[in-house]
Amino acid sequence: MPFPGRVLVVGNYPDDEQESMLRFGAMLVDNLRAIGVEVDYIQPRPVFGRRAGTSPRLRKLAGYLDKFVIFPVVLWFVARRYRVVHITDHSNALYVEFAGARKTLVTCHDLFAVRGMLGDLDAARGGVSGRILQRWILRGLRRAARFTAVSDVTAHDLARLVAQPRVTMIPNALADAFVVSASAGAPAEPAGVPYFLHIGGNQFYKNRAGVVRLFNHLTQTAEFAGHRLVMAGKPPIGDFAGELAQSPVHDRIDVLITPDDATVHALYKGAQALLFISLTEGFGWPVIEAQALGCPVVTSDREPMRSVAGGAAVLVDPEDPVSATAAIVAARNMWPRLRLRGLANARRYYPAEIYPQYPAIYREIAGAYCP
């Protein structure tokens, strides 16, 4: 039964270029409307950002004014007309007090930055201003009425950091472009020069340097001596850039900077396998995207990747390239089976399975909220 009222969905600041969060918000709005929920969408607008020029420092300051000065006032006025406000990214939990704490749902994707601020995760500690922001975010989280979490790992972190959170685990959904007809046949073995694929940003947990180290070892085996590696995402920095430069097979590693959606789809379909050996994740969208397009998946034997992959992946230690290489070699003849099992697992994340779970939470919030 659809939610009998209008929901205000709060999205991210576009100039921050947080592609995955912008995509999550857009998909949520489109799919809620498709199942009959009346939704309005609001996000911080680059008012000062448009006038900041090209200076990174000025653009950052302008973004702060847009996000933390202008938008809270706008949200306070707009949100009064709604009984449910859905903040789509936990990093915007600082807006809870302006949206109305008792009627606000926050979707939590991961809490790495909050944990870093608390000293629980050194790799995500951040600078002084970042830690101040994370304290503000945590305060907002502790005031929100209700939560959804995209994985059990994130739900567990939320339970540790927020006293008695009311949380429902609703995983990320696949975009419509990844939905394959039930009548489609089994995916064929890719043709052409064989390559492994990695898709991800430069966050510490993406382990891009570890992917390069794993590929170095894979090329030393008879099975994968002729393979290439394609790494799609942000430009190389830090340890990743250093590992690339030092790789003995760096001439066989192709780095594609922020490829468009059509290119990403083609990469999945043409790859021998996805190497997604993150140290941790909030969810791990590339795992199910690859599976939905018939690409075998190699991922970390850690949560949430293990559960997201649904028994349809080669599970490895992301910090041990020697044992990971052995596991991949041993599984090489399983690629056809993994493709079929991956397709079946990906169907658990089709939009029709995910988005109908939200209206019940909206009804619960609206029923408890007395303006």
C-alpha cells in the first residue's frame, strides 16, 4: 500500500560530485514515484558556488555557505509542509534539526568518517574541520526518528554509535539499466584481449593499491600471464599512484578516469572478472552491477561484500595477494557457473524488490509524528 501523503526527499549538494549519493537519491525518487508514492525532492543549490570561480579554496568556502548557511534555512521553511522527510545520505544528518527530528528518516551508507572522528578508524580520521563536521553529523544522527541502513555492517555501526536506533536494513538497488530480462540467455565468454576490471574511487577502503599488487601476482601465473587490468575511477593519487609506477607490468594497466555509464557497462560485459577487494564497504555496488551483467566477481572474504555477493563470487583475503592469486587460479574453471549464479543473486537487488520496502517506514513515521 503506498504511503498516503507526500514525502520530502533531501539529496546532496551537486558541486561535491558525490556520484554514488546523487545516483542513490535520483533512483530513490524515480522508483518511489513509480510505485505511487508522492515525492518532492530538494537539495542544496550552488548559490555562492556559482560565483566562486576556479579556486579550490574559494569553491570549498562557497560550498560551506551553500550547504551550512543557506540550505538549512530553506529546508526549515519547506519541511514544515511534510509529515515525513527522508535524508538520503547520513553525511547530511546535520539537517535533521532543520527538517524536524521526529519526522526524519536517514539512510546510512557507511559511518567510516564518524568512526574516524571518534578514533575508532585511523584511516578515516580526517583533519580538524572534518572532525568538527563529523561531530555535527553524529549529533544529527542521534536525533533522527528512524533509519535505514544499506547493509548489516552499517546497521551494526549505527547501533554502536546511536543509542537504541530504530533501523531497517534495506540494501541498495540496481539501476534500471542493469535489470536483465528473465528470458535472456546465459552470458557468453568475453572475446578479445582478456582483462580484469576494478571500479572505485580513491577512498582508503577501496584498496586500489592492493588491486595492483594482486594483478602483479596474477600475471606471474600461466593462466593469466596475458591479461591486462582496467581500473576505472578517479585519477591515481597516494599509495595507488606509487604502486602503479612501481608495478613490473604497469604497461598492462589501463586507468580510465570517470568513464560514462555506457563505457562502464561495456567494461563489465567484456571483463574476465571484477577484482573488488575492498578492505571494507558500506555496501559495494560494483559487486551486484558486475553480477547483473554476467561478469564473474572476485571480492573480499569480509562483510558486507560476502553477503552482498550471495555465494556467487570468489572470496579472497584483500591483504594477501599470494593466497588471493591461488584462489582465483583455482576458481578459473568456475567462471561460467559464477556468471549464472551471479545473475540469480543480482535479481535480489532489482528495483521491484527494494523500493516497495520504504512506504511502510514512511507510514510508521507519519503515524508517530504529531505536528
